[in-house]
Amino acid sequence: MNNKNDTLYVFCYDFPSNKEGNKRRAKITKILEGHGNRAQYSVFEVRMSSTEELEKLISRLEKKMNLIEDQLRVYPMDSTAEKKIRILGKGQVFHLEDVYVF
């Protein structure tokens, strides 16, 4: 459930376009899909309620990466920055209250 104390994080990644990079990218994508919303091909918006939760996710992602070849960036978006997000064209910022589970 969305909590007003949750922080929005933007995860952006770049992996080499080779067989091994594609496999690692798929693993990272699957993990992030379980935690947030895909905003673009290599960009996810993830809400976290604590630093511990964030660090656990980052650690899990890091174990799937080749830190010499791959890149993953995590940008925290405080509530002020989140309110200033501008999206041109199709898309919207992910809000947990927008998700319904049946």
C-alpha cells in the first residue's frame, strides 16, 4: 500500500548487447518488474518504504550484474522532485493506489 513516507526511486540500466548481457538484463528486468513499474525500456519507477528495503533490492540486483560491463543507476525522488516530474507524450508516474489485485 502506498504510504506518504514512501520514496520513489528511478532505476535506469544499461547492459551490453551480447548474449551474456542480454541474459543479465532479463534477470534485472524480472526483479524490477516485481518491485515497480516499467516507465521505459530500461527505466523503472519503484516505491520503497525504507532504506533497508532499498539496500536489499540493490544487493539482489548487484549479484546478477557484471559490474565491469553493466551499469545500473538509482535516483531517489523526494516528494518535491516527484511533483515536478514532467512526462511528454504517452505515460504517467506510477502510483501504488493505481494498482488493483483481484
